[in-house]
Amino acid sequence: MRRQHCGEGDKLPPIASVPTRGSAPPLPSLGTLVDTLNRRRARVRDANVAAAPSGFKHVRDLPPINGGPTRPERRASVDTLPPEVKAPFPREPVVPLRTKTAKDFLEEAERADLSGDWREVRDFYLTTFDSFIELNAAFKREANAPFDTIEDSGVDGELVDAVYDALLQTPADIQKSVLKGIINSLLREWKGPRTKDDLRAYFILVQNPQYSSTGTYVIYAHLLRQMAALSEADHHFLVHWLKKLPSRRFRQPVERLLRFISARLFPSEPDELPPASKCAWWIPSAAKVLALFNAANTVSSPPIMPFTDFYNVALEHIDFMEEYRTWQSYGNSSRFSFCQFPFIVPTVVKKAIIQKDCEQQMMIRARQSLVSKVSRRQRVDMNLVFLNIKVRRAHLLADSLDELSRKRCDLKKKLRVTFVGEAGLDMGGLTKEWFLLLVRRIFHADYGMFTYMTESRCHWFSSWKCDNNYSEFQLIGTLMGLAVYNSITLDIHFPLYCYRKLLTPPTAPCDRNAPVGVATATLDDLRQISPELAHGLDELLTFDGDVEEDLCLTFQVWREEMGVAKSYNLRPGGDKIPVTKQNRKEYVQLYVDFLLNKSIHKQFAAFYHGFHSVCTSDALMLLRPEEVEMLVCGSPQLDMSALQKAARYEGYTKGDATIRSFWEVVRSFPPDLQKKLLHFATGSDRVPVGGMADLNFKISKIDAPTDWLPVSHTCFNQICLPPYRSRKELKHKLTIAISNAEGFGLE
């Protein structure tokens, strides 16, 4: 059957058959109904064009809903809006009274299932989904109550769940009648703003499980288009209603939206969907509605689902650099790009965008340098394309600082490290060793740059003033940027708040004196670093006694720096201002801001500029703090089966008894031992953004007595195993090795 197109004036295609339960007589085609509805739609649309606000011809012309990277855009003045938009808010229509409860409906559905008589259930579905008014009549807890706040949608969620859970188990004619009713409802165009009852109808319809079938995608697309075109105020209501959905009900429409986008990008059959050229608005509409769910998830505490579950892995197979260039050129204008909705884009794609963007910047510079040398008839050195770092082991830190300072213009080139006096070509191992040695040296407690917080098991910046020389903080920032650019996972443990500061702002300002890294700090941020201190400040905020007399605090705090106690005023004259019940919130906020921002401002500014001297891409605007952490340190999620599939062998084959025993032992390890194994082999217990396959993990055979422990070469992600005689012996030796490897040094 030839598919119809879904342009503005074209007919909707027939609705595909829906999985049924039991047998049902064949139904007439929906073609007649759709023809009638399309004619009605065309008449109403023609009348509505004149009434539509100017500048909004299509949904894709609207600015995105998401909270992602934006660019300033001029807003229309209220005085320029057409009269129907400025008109008073329309009165809610009178909703018919319905009293069916979830219990009543379930009893009816059970009786119908047993008797085979579905007339009562069929009548309910036919009536309920015929219009927005009937949807409100069925599902609104009180028919004519306003329910006009963000706190309560007024929808009987239990009844919605019951109706939708039963829907896919009903005969095919009932399922088709629901889709007919939705078509009928969506084709009723409107003038002016929507009522809260209309928003409730959209809130109910978007939860319909029937949209899992590609045969319903045309109807689904029109629903999404109307939801995307709602006003910002209406979206605000929907976001707060969506966040109150149970986790399962929230996740299901998110997954359906992601599948809808994937199917539109890569249809499984050529004629499965209308031509993409006729439906260019499908994906933008779906992305905008998905942005509502993402916003609801973001404002929920804790989030309803992990932010990574919003990723669409199908985007790994599109031309993401074209998407990025479109976004750079057009921002959030009418030209759609997935970069307008960065929460959909997987971290691996964002990493690739950053790397390619930096590579393109460096290629431009290298080409300019090459042309300059040729024009001056100078000899061209092939080292032009590398960032060559030469260091002495005995002077590792000083040499690294000097090299990176002198070669600041080459930081985006491919890194190549040479240890002076040592033979060998850097194929990746020397680069990784250089990173590992530097990180261990800089983060050592004796060095004084960072303080290890035992409670939270993370590092934080030392507030100790080092004679205004913050070059070493800039070095660690540069190292982090180089690690991202060269796909090296670092064994660094910063709290998440550090990465939020690193994105404030996400691109470095041209003025080096402009404030950077000053992010709003809360008690929750302090709790990531010092849980005990945060708990003490929590107790201060809830203290019932006389704060001033009992606690004797002032707006002056003391800190120990290199064994010397120093005082700092949180406010001018703070040593003379007592903390009282009235000003204790201000005291806590100033204290937290002092600890996380003001006391380390110069240290963090140097660190910030070091990182952004390498990662200068606009793509950083697409990243969340959690994603920056993953780019630098990798992911904590381990998959030993994936590691086994990607492993390479030297001296062994995957069928050898020692190798089979090794993987049996590793898969049986608890998560903490699996992390120790990964740390033993690679120098980090985290996985690169690209997954286990990016580790290039290797197991080699060594001719050594079986009473030897396994040996690792962290620079090459390699474990060397003697040919142990039994699984028990291998497990014993491997457990000893990975549990006692810390501090043994690097090979």
C-alpha cells in the first residue's frame, strides 16, 4: 500500500493494526474519517492563519524549550502582540460530570475479559478520547474545579494508569477508536491561549502507550507538534506536573520519544514512514517535548532518572560536526540542530566534537605556520604537527612547567613525550606515564597544592598563598585539558562542584582579569567536600537555643594554613558582628562561599585558564559538570564482560586454561575488587568515555615460576600472568597483587 505524505495539506496515512487480544471482526478503513477530518482541519487552519501571532509559521520556527546553550535574542514587546494574545485568559469550559474510579474501570475490564462482551469498556474509551473536554471529564478528580496551580494537575493518576495499562489488552476496534478520538481532538484548532483543561489533556495524551508502534507515529507527531507550540507559561505548568509522575510512568514516554527520534533518523524500512523532507518538523517537535521531561527531571530532587538515560545513541551515527556547525552558525534560531538540546547528545559524541573542533583549530594554525615557513624558504620540520615534551625524571615538575609554558601555542597538537636519556619512541605509553607521574607528584600531600579530604575521599584546593605564583595550578588545569584532548583517563578525585566551577563560564573570557570559576555555592556543595563541616552548619541553622549567647560566633572565621592559624572576616568588621538567629543564614552562605570560592579564587582562576588553554571549543557549552568529570576521569560503571570481549592476548589465546580461569575469577569478584583490578592494570579504576574497548587491555604470558604474583604495566594497560596451574591458585595470587599494589610505583 502506498504511504501518504504528511505535509501541511496532505492526508494522514491509515493507522496500522494494533496487537490484539482474542479475535475481532475486521473493521472498515479509517480513510473516510481521516478525509473528513482533514477537510475540517484545512478549513479551520485557513481561518486560523490570520489569527496566528506573527513570526510563528511553524513549530520549528519557535525557540527551543530546553535549558541548554542559548544566545541572546530580541523578544517582542507586549504592545506588538496581536489582540487575541493580549485578550483576557479564556474561561474554562464546563466539564461533564463523570464519577468512574480506577476500581470501577478495572472491574468492568475484568468482566469484559471473562465474558467477551466489551461494549461497556468500548463506550468508555469512545467517549473519553473523543475530545479534550471528555478527557477532563473522565480523568479530572473534580469536574469543574480549577486546579490551576503547578502543584496539582488535578488528574486522577490511578485511573489514567488503569486505563492505559488495560488499553493494549483490549480488542483492536477499541484501540483504533482511541486513535480516532485523538485525531478528532487534535484537529480541533483553537484561537488564543490554551486553558488548563487543554494542558491536562496533553498531559494525559502524551502518556498513551500506543505511540510505541510506528503505525501511530503520524498521530504522535501531531500531538508533539501541538505540545511544542504551547506558550512558555504552559510549558512551565507541564514541567511541574510531569515531575510528579511515578518513575515508571515518567520513564515510558521518555523512551518512546527517544525511539521516535531514532526511527525518524534511521527508519527500519524505506517506506515505513513518510519522507523526511515532508516531515522536517517531526524531530524538532519531539526534541522540544523531550526537553520538558528533561526539565522536569532536572528540577526533581533527586532526579527521577539518570541524566544519561536521555542520551540517544543513534546520534553517534549522524554527521555530528554538521550539527555542531549549524548550531555555531545559527544558534537557537529556526534552523534545528541537536546541539540546541545537548541533554540528548551522548558524552562520547560531545567528546568527539571537542576533539575535532580543537583539531580543526590546530590544523588552521599548522597550515599558517607551514605556509609561513615555505614562503620564507625555511626547512619544514615534520615535528610541526606534534606537541613534543622533553623532560628529565629527576626534574619532572620543573621541566614540564617550562615545556608547557614555552609551547603554549602548540597545546592542541598531538602530544608526544620523551624522557631525556632514555631510548624509546612514544607510542602512547610514555605519554600516559608522564601524566601518571605528574598527577601523583602534584597531588601528594607534602606538595601542599591540594588537601585530601578523608571524609569525602576527594582533593580540594589549598588556600595557602604561594607568593602569587600559581603556575603549578595552571599546570594541573593544562594537564586535565591535555588528557581530554589526548583521550587519557586521569586518576584525579575532585568533587562535582569543581567541574561546575570549571564551566563558569563554559568558555574562557577574552579578558584574563574577568572573574572565572565563581559558581553559586550551597551547603550541598560543601557536603561533597567536607560532610562533617556541612553537618555542623546544618545544626547551626536548626539550633533552637540562643545562637548569640550559646555559640558565641562572629562573622570571622579561622583557617589553618601550613600550621599557622589565620583569621578572615566574612563581612567588613566581621570580627565585631555576632551571629544571631536572624542573620545565621547569611553567615552560613558567606562561610560556604568563602570556603568554596573566595579563599581559593586565584588558585582556581589559574587552574581554569590552564584547562581552557587546551579545551577552547564552544562545545564545552554542551557539557554538564558530570560529563566533564567523565571526560577527565572516565566512568565508574564497570562491565567486565565488555572488557573480556575487547581484550587482546600475547603468548596466550582466549581458549587457554589460564585465560578462562582469569575471566571466571574476575567476573566472580565483587565490584570493589573489580575496581582494584582495573586500577592495578591501568592506573585508574574508571572507564574511558568510549567504554572498555578504548582501554586496549592486554594479557601477556611471562615465563616465571607460578609462585610469582601477576605484574602490570599501567602505561600499556597490560597484565602479565604466569601459567598458573589452577583457578584457585590464580585467584589467590591475583587477589594479593591487586589488593597491595598501591605505592609500588610505575613500570
